[in-house]
Amino acid sequence: MDTQQSTALTRALAEVPGPLPTSGVIHIIIPHNDRFTVVGNHLAQHPDLSCTAVGIAVRIQSLPQGTEISIKALTARCREGEKRIAAALRELEAHGYLQRFRHRLPGQKVITRTVFCNQPAALLRPRSQAPVAAPVPAPVTVPASVPVPVTAQPPAQTQAQPQAHTPGPDSQPEPEPAPAPPFVPLVPPPTAPKPPRPPLPQPGTLTPELGRSATALLSDLRRHAPEFTLSEGDIHHLAPAVATWLERDAHPDTIRRTLTDDLPQPLRHPVKLLKHRLTALLPPPLPGACDLAAPARPRVVVTPFQTCDDCDRAFRSPDPGHCRDCRETREHRGEGVRVAA
């Protein structure tokens, strides 16, 4: 088998047109007759897509229409795990190759539909209304020694010309066709403008003490992480944001760990990373003593028990006296009744 494969490779290299390159890859191109997928170089050589995303895109393009391409379905087809496939799908969605949208079925059920476009940049170009002419095949020269099979050509079919319709006296004029709706791309362009970044935090009052502490903390970052060797201009720009952290009673060691821990490798833009962490991870102000105090419970007044002066029956009243039955009996007899005020 090795001898046959080596012989086949030598024969294929001999058929490569032109001189072979002295370095780099050598392509042996064998045309596909079936089971092939056309992939554009804009995808195969995309500078911002990972190799996993490119491979997942090629796998999706090779699948027939209507095939399930959820994360779990692709995990069953590929060797990559769910996390890598989910990250690859997010990359394809960010660059316009993949789009997900909600679709409502007639029974009020909402499902998620997935659309994959093999050339998203073409969606942004206006579609030409002019018909595209079919390419004319180039003439083929056949040597005289090769017999050419002759096949009978079918007679040319004449296309029937539509008869002109002559409107009668009672005929209604035909309505004009509605104009075609404007083309709206489903996928946003890969170069769509990003939303503006939030501004850096600013302290309520930038005192000289806060400014000096913030400047010293930023200047000291290079001792803990050499990547954060900042210029004076960057320190002056970032100092108000650090002062906001200090104003909210954040400890300097806590700020230093938040800014320098778990750094990406390689760190290409240290100032941008500091801006992001100072803005996105800003802690809230500490609550005051009044905010931490337990809410006062409403005071419940309990009416005490009293003993009736006549029947010694217990009843509730703020002051001693007679119960309700004894009061009614005394009123009926016309006697004086002592009633609590």
C-alpha cells in the first residue's frame, strides 16, 4: 500500500502545471464530481475568525436544508465540546454569517429560527435588475485522430409569442403591479458601528488627597504587573476613576488586585483593559448607619384586664369600673355607673 501511495503521489506531482515551489505548500487539485461544497476565501481566510469557527461554518454549509444546527446537534456531529461550539457560533453571528430570530407559529408558539449566509457581504449590495447573460462556452479543439461522436440535434423550439390583448368596450383596465419592497438585509454588516463606551467614573469631589493616592496607586502597578508601565498622560487620565474607587472606601490592595489579576495573554492594550475594569467593576457606595439600622416596628397597645366592681367579671378597659352587663343593669335601674374615661 505504501508503494502504491508513493507512486500515485509521484505521478500526481508530475502532473502539477508549472514548476513546483521551492518552499511552502504544494497543491494537488483534483476536481470534485460529487459531494462537495463551495467555500469562499472570505471565510476560509477570515482574519478575525478562529479556526474552530471556520470549521463549524464549513460543516454547516455542507449540511442539507432543514438540518438542525443547535449547539447540542453540532456537538453530536463534531468532536468539539459545547463551549467551543457555542463560542464559534457567537463568532459567526458577530461577523454576519449566522443569524437567529424569533418566529411565531400559528398556534401562538414561538420558536427560534437560524439562518446561515455563506456570503454576508453580498446581502448588503443592491441586487441588479438586469438579466445576467449566460456564459458562452469556449470552442474546444479536438485532434483529427480522435473520433468525435455525432448526436442528432433536436429541432429548435420556437417560443410562442403571447398574443396582444385588445381591451373591449366593457373590459376593466388591469391593475398596475405593486412596486417591489425595498431590499432589507437580514444580517448586519461586519463593520457596523459599535455602541459608544461608557465614560470613566468621576468622583463627587476630587480632593488633593484623593488625587495623590490615585496617582500613586497607578504608578505602583508596574511593580506588581510589568505590563502596566503607564505613561504620565495615561496616569493623569485614569486618576479620577481610581479616586472614585477610593472615595467609595475601596481598599488600595483591593483595587490593585482587581486591576492586575487574571490578565489576558498576550495583553495588547493595557490602558483599555484598565478603563474597562475601572468602569465595569466599580463598587457601589457604602451604605450609611441609618441605612443599616433595622426598621422600627410599630408599637402595639394592649388594653389591660380589669375586674368589675359588681360581678367580679374580667373585662378589658384602660381604667377600672363596671363591665358592659353591669353598666346596662345600673342604667336600667337608674343607678350611677362608673365608666372608664
